[in-house]
Amino acid sequence: MNRSLQHIISSIISDDPPPYAVKDFITLCQKIALVHLRRKERSGRLLRELIALPLEDIALDCIADLFQRDERGKLLQIHAYFDGIDCATLEEEELLGHVRRLVFSKVNYGLFRIYNEADPSLGKILRNVKLAIQALQNFIEVDRFGEHCIAPSLCETLEHHPPFERAELEQRLRSVAKGEENIPSLLAKISRLLREQEDYCRIVSFITVGYIFRSIYSQPYEVQHVEPEIDAQLASDDISSMIRHACDRVKCEMKQQYVVKKHLDPGVYESYFTIIEQHVHSRILHRDGDIHALFDRMQQVLPELTKEHYKREHKAKLEYLAHLTYKRAIEQLRRDL
């Protein structure tokens, strides 16, 4: 596209935009939409479970109505958007920023529509989440990189921290939720969860929250114990070996995230899994899986550890890794039954 963006925009907001300008602008919008969708896909914020279309098709679907015309050929939405902007006084980069904002908004709205069509129950949850936020004011709504997000009200958003992975945020919420709660109760739990941790950004995608709630409602209960028949079918040594294998797998898989990216001391990371193996062993074989006992086990490794320091530096990490390891161990045990 050799023509300047200012020239293209001034052409397409005329009452009879020339075909070359429309074509160039559509190409630009498609590229921006595709980049936006790829970022969402890489970060896990695109619900591929609900959309099987290629990204190129999703991009076109989301921005298509931008190019609706009236009977004279005027591009109604484009004209309305840029009519409030003095394009002649703006630099190319500033104009591009306005185009990005417009396209991001259309993509996010288009995804909401597609999700609602693919899964009406998700659409209902999203509407109820929005109503609950407006009623309770326990979250603020935030536009982050063109995406509709929420963050707990009256606390630091920790924007300089990495965002939550959807799977990890869901696992943490499942550890405190049964799946019977109503939307306001789930919002209260996720608000507290976000406030009490300091490792991740507290801003989360509105769609992500809705999908997590949808997942919890559709599969409400995590298994809290192993079937009693396990002891009769598998020897204690076999179960211990499976638990150790689950610990090793999770430790290997999560090392990059915690030791490399978050700079957790490697020795502390190793001690986590010594504690986790003991915890999961007690939970499965002795039905003694009190999550609060993790602090006591941690204090045995670090005698000078206080509850305040544990809560600030270790609690969220250790509980999440313990939950993940327990889940892996249960999956392995079920396969071998």
C-alpha cells in the first residue's frame, strides 16, 4: 500500500469513496484484525474450543459490517467514526492508532457475537457477569489493548506483571469454588483470588472470566478423594510411585515458568515438590489433604518462614502446583485401575 493512510482515510470518508481507497482500507483492517487474533490465540485468550474457523475467516467475519454502505455508497460506520477526528492534523502513526482502536473494538465485539452463537449459555453468563459487576461495583471495567477486561476495584492492577494463563486462573478458582455458586459469588471469589496474589497482573479478560465460569458450571466438582477401591487394587508402593512420577512431570513442565521466568530460587522450587509429594501422598492414601498444612510443611523446610511471608511469596504458587500435581496423580491412578 503506497498511498498514505491520511489520503486513504480522507478518500473513504467521502460520500462516494473510490474503489482503490476502499480496497486499501479493507486490506489494512484485515491485517490489523489478523494480528490481533494471533496475539489472542498465542496468549490463550481466543476460545478455540468454540471457533474452528481459520483466523483469516474470523478476522473477515468480525470486521465485515464496518463496510456497510448507504444507498449512495457512503461507508456509514467508517464515516461516523472518523467524522469526530480531525484527520488532517494527525501524523500517520496517530491515524494508525485510531484505525487499530476501531478494528480491535470490532474484533472483540465480533468474537462476543460468535461465542454467543456457538454457545448461548456462555452468552448468558457473560451478560450476567456484566450485570453483576454493574450492581456490585467489586470490579472496574478496563479497555486493555483494545480488549474488554475487568480488574478488582480499589487495588493495584499490577500491570507490569505477566497476565494469568486461563488454565491456571481456572484451577485456582476451582480450588475455592464448588460450582454451585451464583455469578456474584463467583465474582467475589475471583476478586479475592486476584487481590491476594502478587505474581500476575490483576486485569483479566471479560471473555476469559465468562469462559472460566462456564467451565466450572459445566464440570462443577473436582474429585476430592480417590475411590476406596484403589487401596484394594493397587499396592501402596505403586501409588507412591505414581505420585512421585506426577510430581516429576509437573516439576519439569512448570520449571520454565517459575524458575526461569519468575526467577524463583531453584532450591525453593525443589523444596516445593518435596512438600507437594508429601501432601498428595497424604491426600490420596490417608484422606488427609488439608491445604493449610502446606504452610506447616513449608515451615519445616524454612524454619524462619512467617505466615505473612508465606502468604505473600509462596502460598499461591505452592497451592496451585499442589493442585496440579494432585490432578495429574488422580488421572494416572484412574487409568491404571
